[in-house]
Amino acid sequence: MMKGGVNGVFRQGYDRQKDITIEEVKACGVFAHFTDEEAQQVVDALRRFTEVVFDCYKRKQLALQQTSDN
């Protein structure tokens, strides 16, 4: 099991509490005119983006840990 990470993320894993809602997206001025379907696409894109960023972060942290273990 990996150690460290920001706030022990590696020990706990990535556990989103909840997704942003369509209503929250549409409450942001720039998205206010979006349909529910368009707002759902924003929700989906944000979810995927955070998964990609977190995966990159995990890989970097693993590489750093492996380097420091040698």
C-alpha cells in the first residue's frame, strides 16, 4: 500500500463525496443558459477531468516514492 499523498489520499483512495449537480452548473452565470442535457455534459466532463488529474497525480507520487525507496 502506498504511503503519503495529500491528506493521506493514497491510504484512503479517491472517494468523491458527490458530483456537482445540474442545478449547481446552471447557477454559475456562464452556464445559466445551458439546457439540462448541456449541463449534464459539463458534470460528466468535470468528473472525467478530475479522474484524469487524480490519476496523473497518483502516478507522479508513485514514481517519486519509488525513486526515494532506491
